[in-house]
Amino acid sequence: MGVTDLFDPDGIAVVGASKTAGKLGNDAMTNIRSYDGAIYPVNPSSSGSVYGYEFVDSVTETDADLALCCVPSPVVPEVIEECGEAGVGAAVIFAGGFAEVDEAGREREAEIAALGEEYDMTILGPNTAGYCIPHLDLYGSFVPEIRDIETGNVALLAQSGGIGVTGAFQLDREEYGVSSMFGLGNRANVDFAELIPVLDEDPHTEAIAVHIEGTEDIDDAIAAFRECETPIVVLKAGSEEFRDFVGSHTGAPMQDRGAYEDALAGEGVVFVDTVTELIDGARAIASTPTPEGSNVGLVTAQAGPGIIVADSLRERGANFPDLDAETAEQIAEALQGITYTENPVDTGRPLPEFGEVIDAVARDEAVDVVVVYEIYERSLGYPVEELEALAEDLDKPICFIVAGPESFETERLQMEAVGIPTFQAPERGSDAVGALVELADE
Amino acid sequence: MGVTDLFDPDGIAVVGASKTAGKLGNDAMTNIRSYDGAIYPVNPSSSGSVYGYEFVDSVTETDADLALCCVPSPVVPEVIEECGEAGVGAAVIFAGGFAEVDEAGREREAEIAALGEEYDMTILGPNTAGYCIPHLDLYGSFVPEIRDIETGNVALLAQSGGIGVTGAFQLDREEYGVSSMFGLGNRANVDFAELIPVLDEDPHTEAIAVHIEGTEDIDDAIAAFRECETPIVVLKAGSEEFRDFVGSHTGAPMQDRGAYEDALAGEGVVFVDTVTELIDGARAIASTPTPEGSNVGLVTAQAGPGIIVADSLRERGANFPDLDAETAEQIAEALQGITYTENPVDTGRPLPEFGEVIDAVARDEAVDVVVVYEIYERSLGYPVEELEALAEDLDKPICFIVAGPESFETERLQMEAVGIPTFQAPERGSDAVGALVELADE
């Protein structure tokens, strides 16, 4: 079994397709029609067409490689069997009502897993919001407006489709995207171990953000994480206290975060605590070179937020090395000695010389990671030109923590365009840089 | 000494006003001119007018109650003395170069403090970004575009003007505002103890968000926090490790967070860790009734994020009580028993019955705080009507954690308009509700 039919299907069947707005089978049709390939709405109870595609009665009447199954759980085994007979290589099962529910559901899930094996068919789900690969215009999901999600350099691999969707939309709202997003759901036969190697090979993916609740195949998952060369950020969710709730979700067995952390120590995997840290950390790692060490050079235009960022980074293992005498001289000259010119460097206010100060600190050999904080002031703007030159010249991460009125958005995105990831709150910046620093220590 | 001239000045002098864009004295003029009162640009080196206001040579030629001092530190004592002679009741000193710098600065600061006492003048700063009171159109700050900040029900009282400005702009970007924002800076004679009682009396302020680095007058500050009836959320910044950096900022003495926490245990003060938690926590507390206990009823349309929210809330001291038999029956009926109908309640997907389920849980007497999570789907929308009825009928907090494409913004703001605070990431919601729960336990 391979998962390639999820990535480049020649034809796609939407089983249970519908003309009725708001129905799952209509939402899935709405999302999939941007794909450049044959689309087959399958529904024996419907006639005519939907979005210009003629309904057919059965998936066996199609040339589909991929089937999006929009039918309720009792019908799923029958549909999967038909998919197998039709030579479909991959199926996505959205419906819940399987191993997460009861014994009958567990049997039904075992049945579809067996069909997957019999027909050598990849099955994403059941009980998933699906997946998307924006650079292929491939949105295999019922989630409305998921087509808003654009292409980015982070792959989001979530056990919970809800976390995958939440994270992807959070990225979207700040003008980022994903290289792909997968909701694993109950993992009938596609689990972390199956997708990680494919994402590792994906040229669009520079970091993988993973959400884990727990999997029976923990050894295979751990092995896949270990072998993966692309950096991985992990959010492990689901505590013992909500064992029943977690089990009722994707049928996950109870597993401690510690079990994963211990097995993955020193393997290029960073663990985080929140969804925002997951996507911000992955974004920082995907957008910058891996730092050579944990020595941070911090330049701030306002001391108050700078103190908060410095403290938080120190708690996450960052060092603040003394700057070279030459660097200190350059800074003192630019700042005329009126502020704190050690590391962290505080310029007191954004000044015309702000870019110059960042340049001096960034080029200091003692510094592995550069962090900047600045409240936007229109008359001065952000030092985009200096940052662009630094991003080109240096092989070290530069992260920029922004604050200010909405009007800074254009210049924020200019910084992103030249390879400087931005973060819109002090702790978001320090958490993301913290992930970079942890990766350096691996 | 009172601080009333900061709140309702009849006339305002901008000392060091300038016609030149980008100069501090021009930025301050730009911000203050929205105020409905006499404005006097003061600058003996300038003639003519700025924004239609005639320059005068000295503050003694004005009827100002408030002076915004935009001059460099060496000139400040002279300006403050003139202000005193002119009968100015309050002055804001933006310039740095005082106690945070060196011995000469300390002397200069002592000098202006003595002048403040001699002339019974309130002095905000030095070394501050200033303040704003949006409902009075009063923006006493040099920070460009601070006039974007609109009126809200949270007062932001920050030792660091940079944190005040960062927090206010963060609120602004999500369409919130502040009742007032103050940057204390070096606290020549306006410290926490002076402003807290005034904010406590302010009818526009429902919660006070406080940022502390450290103050010599810690006993007075603690007493003011204790006496304050308005709920307070505190972010204590500045660790021992960056003692010099912190000291160089607002001349703060080194003080542990523990010193504040111990002194304020059981006094209606909640401590948080980040800027976002500070403003989200204050927003939740300001916008909802104080909960009677820590029993949370959680309704989620997606289990994955629900698990994360539930775990995080439990860690912050929330309980998840069993629901009443009648509630469970109502939920099971609405959901046809296909999902997890205990507390947390997981509906599996947003359904037309989602509002009904929230209603049942919210009206359960075992529940003190209602938390909802839902990824937006256009065809279903958010249950605004049901939430409005609940907010009217019940005297308990209801918080809504949102996710989804940008297009949900209208309905998110509709929820805010009916008194339901919204939070745009799972951990932001659980942190804010965590602050509410802590307040209940006080």
C-alpha cells in the first residue's frame, strides 16, 4: 500500500455527492472541484449534475483513483468494497461512528481495514475532516472555505481533523499557508508512520507540525519520526483525566507525552504546549536556517516587551552572549550611548539607526539566532531592506516580533517575503524562537 | 496631589511641539488634537502655527491644566518648573535619561519629583509612551496611530509604556479597545498606588490589566490592589537574570513575582504569564459576570480542540461536573446519541442543534462557567441568537472559542456585541477562562 493516490489522483469520485447546500456531500463537491482532473459525483439517488459534473450511480462506473466517501458509517463498508472493485487507490472516510463509538463501530472499522488490505487501498480516516494540498488545488475535505488555505512551507499532520483545520485557518488568517494538511482521524490504515516519510520527501515541506493524541502503532510512529530528516514540532494532547473523552474521539489509546519525549530525545523533534506554538514554531523552523547553537542576540526598540521576551527565552534554554567589542562599538555609535548596549540591546525607541543596530548584532559571531522586537511607527517603518540583506548574507535565523496598529500589515508581509518570519505578540515570538533554540540543542 | 488633570484637562500644552513630521513633538500634536479643549503648542524656536494652533513661547502664556513634555531630559526640570508656575496640574514626561540611566539622571528625576511636590503637580513618567483615554478622545502620547485605539471596558496600566502600547494595539487589531491605557515609566510621583483607586472608580472600567516590573512603593501598590474592588489581572515581568536590563528600563528595583502573589492571595487578583493572557483574561473578566465557582461546562463541535481546552482548564483548576439527568436527556435527544454526551459535550460537527446543546448545558445548575468551541461553517453560522438569550437570562460567564476562515469575523463580532467574549485560538480561550476560574476561587 502506498499513499500516492492521495497526492496525485487522476480522477476523484465523491461518493454521496449532493446538490443540496449544507450537506456534507455538497460541501465536499464544492471543495474538490478546483482540482484539475476528472471529478465524478456518485449518488444512485440523484440524477442530473452538480457543478456541471454528471451524477453516476456507482464508483465502479468511474476511473477514479481517489474516493471521498460522504456517506454515513453503516454504508461505508459497502462503499469501500465497491471502491476496491473499481480499482480506487485511496479513500477518505469522513463519517464518524467507528472504533471511537462502540463495539459495533470497532467491528465496522476492522471490516474496512480488512478491505483496505484486500484491495491494497489507502484509507484516510474514518472520522476525519480530510486533507488538503493547496499547491495542487486539492481540497479533499468537507470543511467549508478550506479552499481559502494557501500554500506554505509547513505540513500539518493532525490526529484530529479539527486541530488540522483550526491550525490551517489560524495560519490563513495571518496570510500564511500549508504545504499540506492531513487529519488522520481513526487511522484505519494511514497513521503517522505512513505519512511522515512522504512529507519528509515533499519538496514543499520545510517543517512538519504534528498533533498526536495516541496511536496503537506507537513504535512505528516513533521510528518514522526518528528517520525523518525534516524538522518536526509535536503537540501531544490528551491526558489521563479525560481518558474517555479522548478515546471517544479518534479511538486513541492513552499515552503520556513523556513516552514520546523520551523516545525522541535528541532526534530533531521539538515538543510544544499549544496550537499556536505548534504552528509558530514550525513556521520559524521552516522559514529560517537551523541555528548552530542557542546564543540569542536580542534587539528591541522597547525595553518592556524586550524584558518579557528575554526572560521567556532564557527559561527555554537560550543564552545571551556578550557581544564582540566591535559590535558594541558600532551600537554605541549608532545609539550615542543613551541606552543599554549590552545583549539584549535596547534602542529606547525605533530610530532611523534601528536597522544598523540589528545589522551589527546579527553579524556578531557570538550570535546564533537574532530576535528583534519593534512597535511599528509609520514614519520610520520596519527595516525591511537591512533585513533582506541580512537574510541573504547570513546563515542564521532572524525572527521579528511585531506590534502596532493594523496599518503595519504591508511591511510585516514584506519582511515575510524576504524570509524573516514575524510574530504578533511577545510570547509568540519567544515561543517560536524557543523551538528554534531547542532544535539547535538536538 | 490628585491625578484628575490627567482625566479632564481644560487646556493642554504640548511643550516642544513641532511642525516637522516624525519629530516627537509633532507626533504628540497629531495625537492630542482630537481632544475637545484648548490646545497650546509651546516652542520658543517656532513661529506660526501647527494644525491651526498658534505657537506660544512658554507654558506660562497658556491656560493649560495638562502639559505633554516633548523635550529632551536636560531641559525637563526647567519645563516642569515653568509648568508649576503656570498652574499646570499634570504633566507627562516622555523623555528617558533619568533614574534608569545614571547618577545624574537620578538627581534630575529627584529634582522633578521635588518640583511636583512643590507645585502639587501630577507627573506621569518620565520615560513613558504616555497614556490614552479613548472615550474622551484624549491621546496623551507620541505613539503614531495610537488614535486608532477605541473604547473598551479594560483599563491597561503598564509599568512599561511599550507593554501598554503593545497590549492596546493587540486589542485594537481584534476590534477591542481600552477604557484607558497608562504607561507609568519611571513613576516620578504617579505609581500604581495613585492610579489604581482612580481606575477602580472609573465607570468605563470593568477589569484592570496591570504590568509590573517593580516599584519602590511596593507596600502602597499592594494596599491599592487589595482595596480595589474592580478585578485585577497582573503580569509580573523582570527576572533576577536580567537585573541590569530591567533596572535600565524604568529604574525598577528587583522584585519577585512571588512577593506580589503571596501578598495578594485571596484578594481578587489573578496572575498570568504573557501579554496575550493579560489582555484576554482581563477581557473575559470585564465582559462576563464573576463565576460562582470553578465548574465548567464545555461544549465543543470538534473533539480535538475540545480535548486541548479541557486539559488546559483542568490544569488551571477547573472542574468538569456531571450534568443533570435532564440536561443529559436534552443533549442526547438533540444529538441522537451518536457522540460523547457527558461533560465535555462533543457534538462531532457543528449541527443545526448546536445552539440547543449549548443552551441545555448553560442552564444546568451544576455549571458555573460555559465554554464553547466551534470551527465556523458558513451554512450553519454561529448560534448568536441562542447566545444572546443565554447572556440575558443567566448570571454566569459564557466564553466562545472560535476558529475558521476570515469570513467568520462578522458573526464573531455579533457574539461580542451580545456580551459573549470570543478567543481566536484554543489556548487563548482556556487561558482566559482559567483567569475567570481563578477569580471564582478567590
